[in-house]
Amino acid sequence: MNYRFYLVFTSFLILSNILKADNFRIIGYLPTYRFSTIEELEVEKLTHLNLAFAQATYDGKIALKGDYPYVIRRSKEKNPDLKVILSLAGGGLNGAQFTYWKKYMLPNKRSAFISQIVTFLKTNNLDGVDVDLEWNNITSDYPGFVAELSDSIRINNFEISAAFPAMKRYNVLTNADFDNFDYINVMAYDNAGPWQPNVIRQHSSFDLAEKSIEFWVNTCNIPRSRINLGIPFYGYDFAKKPVRGKTFASIISADPELAFADNTKKTFYNSIPTIIEKTQLAKQQCGGVMLWEIGQDAIGEDGDYSLLHYVHNTAMTGGVGTFFPKIKKFTVIQSDESQLAIHIENNLVPGAYFVLKDIVGCANEQIHFDEFTDVINFDLAVYPRGVYILSLVEPGLRPTTQKIMKLKG
């Protein structure tokens, strides 16, 4: 396992959590079966929330499951700048669902169907549409359908996007067809999985991310600003057959230190360091990131390990500079790579202490202090470069943690 580490100065400032810097997009998909998590999700750290997925109905209308009116209203209350997008179809269509999409993409059916989509957007205070028909569900009528859909969407001042595989331009499409979309979401993941159970490897490597961006720029002539790099919040467990998908939250629930590794035995996923590196890549090489999907993230008690938290922070700072603390009981000011100042902000349980350790066991040191201490100074100079975990241990309470990164040895 190769680890990539980053120079991160973690001095903390009080800043808005809502992303406003430049036009970088952070797009989070939320499936209908996770709508119940909306209160726990930090939509303040998104620019776009894609509700997945709306389906064509037998009578040429559009339908979305779940309490979507509440999700739309609540998410915009939490983030007034958020754009909520209706995602269509999805990669897991069943036979009946595809039959309806195929029917209403036909030239003699599509106009009335597109009118239904636009009406749904207007009625429900939505901001645009995302077309997520994939692979064998891309028919010869797809180009004509998206061209007419794009005209109707844009004349009504909505956004339109589409999701595409990492490095595949469907045969029915020409480069000119991509002009129908304001931007595309590149699914730079699933390079391994249940469909190839004996190919045991990382399904979403950094190398795949780099190659995917260059494919869409160089082969399909799409401007970098209109490309969003897809990042997975899940992995695959190849230990048993059939191969199973696992959410990032489930992977780290038993051992939070797994948040800093890209695999554990035969389970492969993207760690916090990899997420940071991919977001840095997107900042440099394209127009944003797309996250599938935010309901798989570490939330609730494990929220200190939230991938969205690190995507947002990196988008705001480039991965160097200010990181927003999720810990309320203490903050860490790292004035250079070696000098830490731990500021204790709230009353702690008597007998509390800190533990500093890294993910490979080179450090495991307890830091004790008396009850009148407000600031603890600690020297990292003797420790090798890496990702460190500073944990506040209070008797009888769940430990709280802060991540510290050191590049120079």
C-alpha cells in the first residue's frame, strides 16, 4: 500500500462553511432511499445536491420517490446558495423502467415528455436536471432527446448536466453532442467490482482520476471547466463471493484509523488522504468534483472522519492553509510542520489526556496536562512524516480526534 502525504498547515480560522470561492463545483448525489439522512448531511458544503433518481412513468410523466418536497425545502434552508438538481434514470434501471425511458425518448414522444420534466422542475423549486442514462440504456434516440431537452431546460434558465463513464464515449455520441450539457460528471470509479470478482484491485485509483480527466479533455474536446471528477464514498470487499459494496461509514465504524488507508485486506476504497489529493487534482485540472454518494459518508458520531468535510476544506484552501475544525473541545494550531499548539476550549472531564499516534504505529504517546491548562505546546520534530491522529480521551466519554499531517521527515 502506497501512502501519499500532504503538507497541511492546520491553523484554524472562523470562516463560512458555505462554499463561495471561485466557481468550483461540489456535487453530491443523494439517492431517494437516503432522504431520511438530510438533517445529518452537511449540505452547506455542497454547491449542488442531485436527487437520484427520477423515473419515466408508463403514461409519460416523471416520478420521484420519497419525501422530496421536504428534502428540497430543508436543504435550501440549510444552504440558501445550494442548487438542487433532479437526476434522471440512473445506472441500475430495471427492465420496466428502461422500457419507459426508451419509449419517451422516441421522436414522436419526447416533446410532451420533456414538457413534463420542465413542469416538475418548476413545480418543485428545482434548479436543473442531470441525465444519468448509462451503457446499454443509451439508445440511438439519446442524442436527439438530450438536444431537445437541453433547449427546453436552457430557455427556462435551468442547468443541465450528464454522467458518463471514466473513459468511454458512447458510439451514438459525437463531440458536438456534449455541447448540450453545461458540465459533465465523470464516474472515475468502478474500475473493479462484482462483475469481475477475481480482479482484486483498487476500483478508483488516483491514476484513473488523472486519465479520466485527460480523456474527456483530449478525446472529447470538453473544456476543463465543464468537467467534474467523480469521487466514490464507497468501496468493494473482495474477501467473499459475491463481491460486496461497502460504504465509507461502514468501513471506518469498527476502526476509525482505516479512514487514512486505501484498503484493509481485500476491501478497497478511497481514504481521506486520497480524497484530499483528488480534490487538489480537480482544483488544478477541471471544474469540480462529483460525489457518489453523500449518504455513504461518515456522519453522526463518526462525523470527524467525513469525506465531504475534507473535500470542502481542500476546495476552499487547496489543501494547504486553513482547515475548519469539527472538534469543539479543542483546536490545533500548527505554526510550522513540527510545532503544535493544542488549545483547550471547553471544560473537560477530570483525568482527561491526549494520545498522539500514527496509522503505522511509529508514534503512540500520551500527553498529560493539569486542569488549569489552556494551551499545550508539543514538538513533532522527532516524528517521521505521515498522518497523525490526536485523540482527546475523557474518562467515560467517546474520544474525539483531530487529524494532523506532516510532510517533512
